[in-house]
Amino acid sequence: MKLSDIKLILSKLENVEFQLEDGTFVPEHFHVTEVGMITKNFIDCGGVIRTEKVVNFQLWNANDFEHRLKPQKLLGIIKLSEEKLNIQDFEIEVEYQSETIGKYDLEFNGKTFLLKNKTTACLAQDACGIPPEKQKTNLVGLPVAQSGCTPNSGCC
């Protein structure tokens, strides 16, 4: 989800809810402690220089159980970050504390923002010697080689 998408969605919501893929909800008293843009410059294992940019939201829970972040307040934080940090319309990555800081992609199901698990991948599989995925074959469809060996013939 891009920043422009969340702004459009927030303008139509009464409450902001986040849910993890396992169905667990982020407690309703969460805070958005950061909105920023992260630029990652790196070289992949194939030697290709790459740049990735994402808009980052950090969610945090405190012990102020009466706190509720309303959509208009989050829109104000986003607007301020766009003005002061020149944040552009990139994909959103959400940081949320579990056993460690987790990074999630963001989707919306019509009511709730979904924190989708991110995974790692090799960006240069051909350069690192990772074989292409083998095509699965149904053995029933293979032709049977005819030889002098038959079941119970004693040749095997």
C-alpha cells in the first residue's frame, strides 16, 4: 500500500485498527511514534547496486490504555511528515514490536489495516548459483521402458 492509499482510506474511517496475519489485533491504545522515509542503498550478492525507498510507520504500545489514535490525527502526522521531510508516495512499511522489531507490509480489508509478514529473498539468484525450481513431474504420465525384466521374473 502506498502513502496516497492510506491517506484516502483514513479520510473515510472513524477508527484506526491494525491486525497481524495471525488474527491478533494491535492493542487499540497504540501510538504511531514515527512516520518517515527510509532509503536503503545496498549491493546484492550478484554485485548489482540497488536503492529501495519506503515510507515507515512505527507502532508502539504504552501503558496509557485510554489513548486512541483517530484517523484525522494520523492524517495530520502524515501531512506534517510530507511537508517537513519531503516524504513522497512510496510503499508503506510498518514496524511493530513483537519478540523483536518486526517489519510488515500494509494492506486494508475494508475495515482494518493488515500487517502482512515480510520475507527475505535473493535478488540475484542467477549470480549466486541458486538452481531454478525443478519442475514437478507426475510419474504416472512417464512412458514405461520395456525390458526383459518383469515383476517376479527374478531379474532384479
